[in-house]
Amino acid sequence: SLAALGVPIDPQAEVRQLNVAEQQLTEIARVLTKSPQILLLDEPTSALSDAERERSFGIIRRLR
């Protein structure tokens, strides 16, 4: 879930209301609900600012 990943996003928010980083993290969280054995990320931080990139990588690192 978003809360488990430490993603501060309102789960009731519409996707179009989220910024790019939040949309990407929401998509990762959605995939994780299916408990995949492998998670392939193709440019998960493209189009993100440096701050958003660091935050995203921090969340992704916690998934390990």
C-alpha cells in the first residue's frame, strides 16, 4: 500500500491530480499489491527532479 511504502499520497486522489513522481510511485505500489517475485523498473525516475528522484530511490531501496 502507499502508506506501507511511506508514500504521502491521498489514496482517494485522482491520478490526474498527482505529479509525475506520485504517479510513478502509485503505479509501483499497485504492482506490489500482487506480490510479484520480480519487479522490473524501466527508468522509474525519468522526468523527475533531483529531489523526487532521491525520494523515489529511497522508497525503492526499502522494498529490497
